[in-house]
Amino acid sequence: MGAVEAARIVVDTLLDAGLRHVVVSPGSRSAPMAYALAEAEAAGRVELLVRIDERSAGFTALGLALSTGAPAAVLTTSGTAVGNLLPAVMEANHAAVPLVVLSADRPEELRGTGANQTTVQLDLFGEHVRFAVDVPAGSDPQRAVETALSAATGAFEDTPPGPVQLNLAFRDPLIPAAGDGLPTPAGRRVYRAARHPLALDFPAASTALPERRTVVLAGHDAGPVAEAFARAHGLPLLAEPSSNARFGPNAVGPYRLLIGHFGADSAQPIERVVLFGRPTLSRPVSELLARADVPSALYQPVPVAWYEPGRRTDLPLETLSDLAEFAGRGTAAWLDAWLLAGAAAQHAVDLVLSASAAATGPSVGAEVWKHARGQLVLGSSNGIRDVDLAGTPPAEPQATMFANRGLAGIDGTTSTATGIALGGREETTVLMGDVTFLHDAGGLLLGAGEPEPRLRIVVLNDAGGAIFGLLEHGAVAAAGRYGDAVERLFATPQRVDLGALAAAYGVAHHTVGTTAALVEALSRPVEGRSIIEVRTDRRRLGELHRAIRAAVATAVEGLPQP
């Protein structure tokens, strides 16, 4: 079997199984796949994107899979090209995303001989893939492709979805036969994700359930089921921004500043925790879940990828009825206490932020959260935490939320957001810091003729990594024990002209420095790609957070005791 014939079988099998997006990075050894994909695209069967940087290609495919909910593939040539996919594969592993790696390789007779761009590619990703297979040159690849897709989509028992690797060996010739050619172009089918912000509705919990002071904690990817459960059981909802559950009448905005208010020595201490999704953002939440005196249960109807069985203390429960028995139902006094504290805390946060016209991380997070529609992507580091702190939960969900919280890395954020925007085919906003933006500056590169997403990139530019100043390293720096080392080694200060960088890639750029100017910029329609650079000063960020904590503490201390 020739290389192009084998590649056509790979493509047909992938597309017959429902795969509709492939990100292609150019190369010679992967040429048979490129030709086969070009034929499929001309026939209107698949959408191709081209990226010269495999790292960006991997994260773009990750974003496509996230927004569509279907497998997406990335094609690379051999050698270091495959290694560049590792960060995206690692994220897909821990976030259970069906990313299909199509890595081209030399035939067996050339391996280990010093042939150019040849290395050991099979199992390059180790435990980060659900399935990896070497498809020898000249063999029929159909069964291997079918097995890989089953593994990627979670079809195997007790195995969550996740990335897979098809290592495809091709022997010369790598080009179509002389008489071959592209088919007559067909009307391209538009594949659009049917994802919209969702809200569910459950009947009220049975009055036979015991009354308990339970809180519902919605971590990353919890989904609207968490909000519906909290509302049905009369329980306070503590929802991270990327949970897609941070809305509704029971949602408490600055919840992480209130957990201590309902601690063991309080008048109404938390008795139990019901967990949906993966909590990733704050130490107060981690400390609550670690408490031996507060039992917690995890809603886990399907296998998940983010922890190993037996490694957490939460009780995994597969059904909502079992979860209801564990959680019980909240009293009016319990829910009212949280909602009253939440309203007071939110007002205190808003007052502190409104005291200055200058934009700050929390004020930017609050406004981006308020104005985003369609799809919202939150970068790691401070951006998502600013939204978690200051973003007011709406009555109904306003946007579908995404974030790379599998490993919470800052790499590939722009590329991921690009894939999400192209896959969802609707306006998309992404919030990130300047270090995150610079880490994936190459993600701005779109080749001539490549589709352009409706993507608004909000960059909080405080000239470095501000998050370390809010961790223990900030105290080390303030004590003067390590001089400028913390600033250089952790904050990594930078002076890049983001406007010039945007111009080089042909992306519109606008700079703001106040919250009011940001609101005006966010009110404009999202057309094509644009960058809103928000310049802030991180030197007073620690002081701002201390002021917020003090204001919230004062506000809730003055509340009437139940």
C-alpha cells in the first residue's frame, strides 16, 4: 500500500467517525496526509487550518476540541515537530480533551540509521495519551485509527476522553500519482458547535432530606448542573468562573473571602461540601476541602482525568440522588446568611475598586466578566483569579466559559482562544496577562488566506508577572532578603511594545489605562481580531488586595448574627 493511499484511509476513517477539524503544520514526511486532507477539504468534508508553529497548532486544535466538544486533530512532520505538541497534549490529558495527534514518521528501515529528522516518536507523550500506536509504512491503518478515536472519545470503560497519538510511518514516494488531482470543489459545509450558555432546572429537594449547612462548590468544568443542584437544595453556590455555573440566585461572588466567616468557630459553621468539577483557584477552598471535620463529596457520573482514584478524600458519588442524600437541604437561615454576606462583600469590593479611576487587575476582571458575550476564555495566573474575586454572578449565564485549567499553564493561551473562536463561530473574548500574551505571541500569526476569528484579546499589562507578588515571594521581596532577585527571577519584568507587536501581525490594537476607558472599549462590536491593552501598575497590587480583604471583613462583621 502506497503512502498516499494509506493517508486517504486515515483521513476517511477520521472523518467517517465525525472529526471535522484538522490543524496542519507543514513538512515533507507528513505530505501524504496533507494531500489526502486537501482532497477531503475540496470535497467539503473537513475544515483545515495551517500553522507553521507546531506548538501553536497543538493548542489551536485543543481550542477547537474544547469549543465543538468533538475530536480535533493536529498533523506534524517528524522530529522536533512532534515534541512541540507536548504542552498541548499534557493539557488535553488532564482536562480530558479529545486531541488526536497525527505524527508522521520515517519507515522502520530508516530508524536508528541517522536519517534526517528521525527520532523515537512512539510513546513520546508517555502517560499523557490514552492510546498510542505505530502504524508501519505500507500497512492498512484503519483499525488503528478506529481504536485511537474510541480512546480519544472515552468509549473504553473506566477511561475518560483524552489525547491519542497515531504515529504514521510513510515510505517514498510521498506525493500523489501523476494522474491524481483535487476533486471538483464542493460547497464547504460549515461545522458549528451547538454550545450556548446553559441553565438547568431541577425540582425542589424533598423535605424528607435532613437540614444541613452544606455548600456547593463548583470548580472548573462543573457545568450548569451545579447551579441547578444548589438552587433545588437551597444551598449557597461557590462557583469558579470557568465552572459555567457562576450564575443564579444562590451564587456568591467573593466567596473565597467568606469561607473563614463560616469557619469552625462561627455561629453557622460549614458542615459539608458538595463538589462539582475541579477546584483550582484559591487556597481557602483547598483548605476547606482538606479539613477532616468537614466531609466532602464529589459528583462523578463519568470517569475524570484530573485525579487518580483513591488520592483524594472526597467521597465520589455517581448519581444526583446519592449526592442529595449526602448534601441534604439548606435552611432559609443558612442560605440567607451566605447571600447577605455575599452581597455585603460584593459591595465592599466594588467600593474599593471604584475609589480609583485607574484600571487594576480586579476591576479589569470584573468588567470583562460583565461585558463578555458568546465565549469567554480566561488565561491562567491572575486573570481568572481577578474574575473569581470581583466578577458579580449574573442572574442567567451570559457567555460560555473556557480556560486551560488541566495544568493551569500560561502557554498557548492565544492559540487556544483562536481555536475556540473558530470552532464556536461566535464572538470570543480572552483575558490574559502580559507574560501569558508574550509567551504565545506567535499564536497571533495567521497565514495568508487563513480564516480569521472574531476574537478580542484583553491584555492586562503590568510589565511582568504580578501573581508572584501575591504569593509568599512577595513577602520575601518586601523583607529585602533577596534584593532584586525576586523581581528578576519571578516577576520577569518586560518592556515590549505590544502595539508594535500587534502591528507586525496585522492585529488592531488599542491602549487604555482607566476602568471607564476599558468599559468603552468592551462595548464595541467584536469584528475580526483586536487587542485591548490595559496598562496597570502591579507595585500596589498587594496593597489593593489587603484593602479589599479588610473592607470585606469589616462589611461582614457588621452583619446581624442569626
